[in-house]
Amino acid sequence: MKQKYCNCHNTLTVKQCIMALKDEVVEFIQEPSLDEFSDIIYCVNRFAGTITKQPYLKVLPGDKTHVDKIRKRMMMYGCIRSTKHLVKGRCPNGSLNPIQTVIGKQFKWN
Ligand SMILES: [Zn+2]
């Protein structure tokens, strides 16, 4: 079954991959955790996707934590990214699955 994600999960450019990977490595250095490590693995798999012209290609194991996390985010507010990237509680790239009404209040967006 094909998992539905928001437009943030479209195939990234090489530049976007490098930026994302850099951000994740910085986050991992600042706060080392299995969760952040999983984010790095996920970025590498998205980079592999970019090279092969698709959103994601699993070349490294270990990003299950991140995949579970983005699935949960899709269910909660319709975007794979963390709440700090959202614009007015919504996916900055347009969501395929906008479900964010009631849950939005928990996050107190401006
Ligand atoms: Zn999104």
C-alpha cells in the first residue's frame, strides 16, 4: 500500500537534501539521541531517492523511528515536518491530507 504524505515528501533537489542533512546532523550534535540519529538515516534515504529520481529509497536501515514519527504527524496535522516548520498550523508546501482543525489548538500556533 502506498503511504500518502504531504508535498514536503516530494522528491527533493540535491541542494535541499544537503541542507536537510546538515540540519539533522547539527540537531544530532546538539542533542544526540536515537530519534535524531533516525532523522539522519531518513535524510540519507531521501538523498538516495533524489539520486534515483523518487521521493525516498531505502538504502540504510534504522529510520523506522522517523518514519513512524512522520506518519503520526500526517495523522495529527497533515504534514511530515515538525510543528516549527508549519505555517499557521499547516504544511508549508500544501497538504494532501489536511486534518489539523481540533488538534491545532494543542500546539498554540501564532
Ligand atoms: Zn508538509
